[in-house]
Amino acid sequence: MKRASLTLVIAFFAALAHAQQAAPAPQTPSPTPTKGPQSLRGRLNYKPPPGPGVPSARVDAGSRGDGDEVASLYVIAPQDVGFTTQAEPSLYWFQTAPATLPFEISVLKPNDPTPLLRVRRSDASTGGFHHLDLVAHGIHLAPGVNYQWVVALVRDPQSRSRDIVSSGWIRHVAARDGDSPRSGAAGMAAAGFWYDAVAALFAQIDAHPQDAQLAADRRDLFSQVGLPPLPNGPVTKRK
């Protein structure tokens, strides 16, 4: 009897050991992969137009002053000639800080001593983005002409070499089939129309000021032409 009982005990433990070996080991559940923040870069890709231009023509102005006069200016322009399909485009620039200096914006035609446009104001007390619509001044750009446009803080009217100046170039060209402001900022940037892309992007940001995607698009677009990271903020319209 004892031998039979011992045999049953041994058989029981052998069966239990076999069952444990056959059962698959419990699997530790893998953590569900979490999606990182979606990239906000790469939606706008500016393709400079082919052909001769004005290489490295943009001028960015550093700070030259003391106290409240300190400011830098950046025209929102590519490093060479930027194209637009508009005869009366909008021009954008950035001022890093308020200034008590007189402000001036000019549009110059090559080999013409008389500016096509010159707007002077008594001060530049608002920093941030600014823009001016040429249509408000009745200014039309002739097709195929490279115009220089200049923004300046005037430190000494008798010594204009001391001005804080930033300048860029713009050319009015005929739109190709399929190119229109309705193409949006991405379409105009890809087609090489810098100023149209910038105007469309600013219009989108104005309509959706809290959209982080659009703000990132603007930083990315500006970086493609060598502009520094410029803070977000409202746009002051110059008249």
C-alpha cells in the first residue's frame, strides 16, 4: 500500500512538472508606442527662380545705437531677387525693438535717382513685424525690372551713412499657367514666388494667430533664405 501511495505521489509531481514545461511563459505586455509630436517643418519649400539675379543682395542691419535707439532691421526677402506675380505687392520687414528714430521706406528703380516710393514717419515706436501695401500708395512695379526696397532708421538726417538699413530686391513677373494667389503659400513658394508666398502665409497667420503649425511654417520658410528666427507677434501696417 505504501509503495502504491508513493508511486501515485511521484506520478502526480511528474505530471505537474510536465504541465509547467508545456505551458507558455506569461508574456510581459509591450508598452504601446507613443507618438511624438508631429514635425512642424517641411511643408513650405522655397525654390528660388532660375536665371541671373543679384547674388547676396539682401542687407540685414545690426544694432547701432544706445538706449532706446537700439534696433535691428530685417527685410523679409530672399538673399537674391525675389519674384512676385503682383504689380502692387505687400512688403514685410521685422524690427527687433521699438525706436525713437525716424523711419523711412523706399522703393528704388535702377539708374533712376528719384525713388519710386519714399515714405517717412517721425518714429518707429513699435517693434515686431511690419508691412506696407504698395497699392495704398498707387505704386506699380513694371514687369521684368529689379527694384531695390530699403527700410531705414535715420540716426542723423545730415549723415545718412549712419542709418540703420536693411534692403532687398523684388521683381514683378507674369504668372505661369496654374500659378495664382489661390495656390496658397506652399504652392507659391514651390513656384519661386517669394513675396506671394510670404503674403499668403501672413494672411493665414492673421486669420489663425494661435496656430502653431503656421508659426513653424513661417520660421522654416525664413530659415531657407538665411533669416534668423524671428519672434511671433502681430503685424503693424504702415501707411
